[in-house]
Amino acid sequence: MFDLTGCTAVLTGASGAIGQAIHERLAESGATVIGADLKPNGEISELDVAAEESWQSFVQTVRSRVEAVDILVNCAGIAPMGKLEDFQLSEWRRTMSVNVEGVALGIREFLPLLKAAQGRRAGGASIINIASAASRRPSAMSAAYCSSKAAVGMLTKVAAVEFATLGYKIRVNSVHPGVVESPMMNDILATYSANTGVSSAELREGILGQYLVKRFADPNEIAMSVLYLASDEAAYLNGTEQHVDGGYLTT
């Protein structure tokens, strides 16, 4: 349905549950996917998205393989949970560094390769940033996470407007998942449980009470939204927020 044959995609956070699903969907659609993560393996390069020099090294690795990048997916992120009264400044800064600065660095460092690809497809090059429904709706014990994802949403819009103003044929959109079945979500629930005394099972039930679709998302459902935004079928979407949240923001 979405043909990415001949495209090169760069994906951060490739080892996570959502990252793995994105990798699979892009590859199945014909793209050559170059993945990166803080936890590399034989197929995934090492990248600390919070470190400028790590980005520069990764870009050089990509340049040794390709002359242009059609798709950049900034998926890497962390979600530390805790009470505001107990938060550590170092943890706050780490969250902003990974979730916000990591996206900004990715856009900046790969912009030359994205510009090199902007004329190869009808829809131009495409940047997709993974934000969160938490960017629009607050939740307890997630101040740093909610704030960082709100920043990702605005950064996305700024980049879209700026690139259009400069005449670049590079679309920039964000995907905003709700709750997703993943190890990260399990860790979040465990932290909430430790802070509130409410069991993870009860927390799950309470969360689903806020969703029109009464289940957590499968990572593949997030990946399909990314795949669409990466494709020429989404050529008219720029600066948008794609909410894959089971109706969370409507309740």
C-alpha cells in the first residue's frame, strides 16, 4: 500500500518496542533502514542522541553508505517518573536532553542528507518525530516527560514552517501515541504503583477508563502511522500531529 522502494530511512530508538515495529514496517515497504540506538547490536549502530559528537559520528557512518536520506524518524526517548517534590535536576536535564535536544540534533545533523533527497519523491523528504499524547494532556508524576513531549510537538511545527519558508521540500510531522504495550510502559506502571500503593493491574484499569478504545496500543499501530507519514500518500501533511491514542484526548 505504501511503497518506499529505493528510499533510505534513518531511525533512532531502533531497539525499543515502537522502534522495532517501525523498522519492520519501513523495511517491508521497500526502504533501506539504518537504525541506531544507545543499545546497538549487529544491525543497529550505536548512538547517544543526547551527545552531539555521537550524532556526528553516526552521520559519518550513514554518509559512508548513502548519498541522501529520504526519511528520518526520531523515535529515541525516555520516560522517568516521579513526584515533583522529589525530582532531581540531573534527571530533568537528561530527559530534556534525550527527548528534545536529541530530536533537534537529529534534524540538524541529517538536514544536508535530507535536502539531498528532497527532489527524489513527489512528497519530498520526510521527518517524523515521536511525541506523545502526554504532550497535550498532563498526568501525575510525569512532569519532565510531559514537558519534553510538548516541546517535541512545537519543535516539529517550527521545523515544518521554517523549512517551507526556506523552500525545502522536507515535510515534518509528529506522531503522538497513547499507552502502548511495551517494556517502557511496564516500567512506568511499576513506578506509579510504588509511589501510590495502587497495583499495576488497578492502574491499567484506571488508565483504560480514559480511553475510548479499551486497550493499550500494539507498537505496530504506531508504526503504521509513521509509515503513512513517510510515504508520498501523506504528501499534503506537514506540521501535523498524528494522534494514535485510542480516543484519549477526546475524553
